[in-house]
Amino acid sequence: MNIKYTDHLYKELCDLAEQLKIKVVKDKGNFKGGACLLKNESTIVVNHNYPYETRIINLAECLLDVDFDKINLSKKLKFFFEEIQLRKK
């Protein structure tokens, strides 16, 4: 299966974060982005100055730390997260 870095995939990841009660902040600026805890709320910051593929990968890498056993992921997302895990190694 070939992963395409599309707007649809980006929205799926944002929806997944919302299901997991993780706030996604999308902004532009001079920062890399990533996961953090802000006022006891899990937050992922995404930099919209970065290319689309980079934004999707950064968002996915932040979501890797989550326990997906509680969520019903599509085959496409399962495959995508497996690919991201392989890249991180």
C-alpha cells in the first residue's frame, strides 16, 4: 500500500487527535512543532510554514505515543503508523 500525503490524511490525523482528547494547534512561525503538555492539556503544535508531508509526519510521530488499542483505526491508518514507526528507527 502506498501512502499519499493528502489533505484527507491530514484531516484524519487531526480527527484522531480530537478523539484522543489531544488539542491540535495549527500556526505559522519560526518553530518546528511537536507534542507538549500545556495547562494540563495534551497539545500538538503543527507549523503551517512546513511542506504538507512534513506536517503530516510530525503530527503522526506525536500520535505514535498513544495507545491505539482503545481506538478503532482503519487499515490505511494502521499501515501509515507502521510506516512512520519504521522511519523513526
